[in-house]
Amino acid sequence: MKRWSGIRKAKVADVLLVLTFLSSPFLFRGRFGMMLFCAAVVLLLIIRRIDFSKRVRLRKTLWAGSLLIVLSFAVVESFVVSQMGADEAETSGADTVVILGSGLKGFEVSLTLQQRLDAGLAYVSGKKDITVVVSGGQGPGENVPEAVAMRDYLVKKGIAENRILLESRSTSTLENLRFTKAVLKEKGIHDPKILIVTSDYHMYRAKLLAKREGYEAYGLSSPSPAHLKPINMIREYFAMIKTWVS
């Protein structure tokens, strides 16, 4: 009787997991968050089918792999956290401010992007001689390139349009920085000393890639939405691994 009860409970748990998996597109609007959640559900379904009492070697391998992931996550996130409060605006002597894009909702800037723009705005408003580059291409669900919406936002806040340069082709952080360099060269600006404005969780990787691209780069971190912080930190873990191995 107990055995049948246990089997029934296991089946109920599996059904709940499957239903949660199917409902994930409605629970998680972000593509990365949905993919991560779906992968976790599938993994749980697979693990529940394995009799680990008969597969000792597999159990040890999974424990070792889990420990490795936890340790690597702690190491990577320590680097990420080290730049979350970066504020080198006043000490950098930068001649160019580069604000990195972070998604639109149609024509409107996302909350994360607004926070980046506001952080850059607070600095460039009092520095009339500094060039501002807004960097970001057009992705799914965006009616215009991110750079266009970013420029419009800054202009509405009082920044002269002739101070703003657009880089509107990029789809990644690396392209943000690489294409920005090309835009600056077209304007006769070579070897710029740049101040990168981006979200706190994104700053370490942005500066790392900027230095790889040959910039003298400094950072000004913006806050990021608290409710998105966990998923952003997890996504940054995978992005950092990709950056280090590429």
C-alpha cells in the first residue's frame, strides 16, 4: 500500500512539473529566464527517473559536477560584484561617454535601460564638452533601434542632439564596443578614453571587453531592478564563461 502511495505521489509530482513546464512561457516573459526554467524542469524530470541506489558512479559524478558549478559560480560572481559599484566618472578624465543599450518595449526604453540613461545623464549634463555615444541595435519586439530611443530620451532630458552619436547595429556587448569604435573613427576620434555606463551586474564584463578592444576604459555603474537581479546575475555567469573561453 505504501509503495502504491509513493508511486502515486511521484506521478502527481511529475504531472505538476510538466504543467509548470508548459506554463513557463506565461510565467517567464524574458527569453533567458524561460529557457533556464525549462531546462531546470526537464533536468528534474530526468533525475526523478534515475535510481541512484543502483548507479553509484553516476551519483558521484553528479555531485562532483554540482560542486564544480557552485564553486565556479562563486568565483565568477566575485568578479562581477567587484565592479557593481564602479564610479570612475570624476576621476577618469574620459572624453567620451558610452551608454550601452538594454532593450525596448516597442518604442519605450525598458526600466533597466532607463536606469542606465539616467546614470549617464546625471554625469553628462554638467560636462558640455564630452561626446555621448548611445549603443544598441534593434531586436525582437523593438520598433526602432535601441540607440534611436536612447538618443530621444536624452534629448527630451535636455542633452543637445549634436552631442550624441548613434551606434545602432550591435546585438551584443562586444559589438557595442567594436561598432562604437568605428563610429568614433568616422568622426575623427581616435584612441578615445571612454566612460562606460551600464548596469551594475554588467560592468565587469563590459570593461573587460572594452580593454580587449583596445580602449582605455572606465566605468559608471547604474542600479538595476531588484526583481530582475537574480536572473541577471545567473545570465552574467554564463556570459562571463563564454567571454573567458572565447
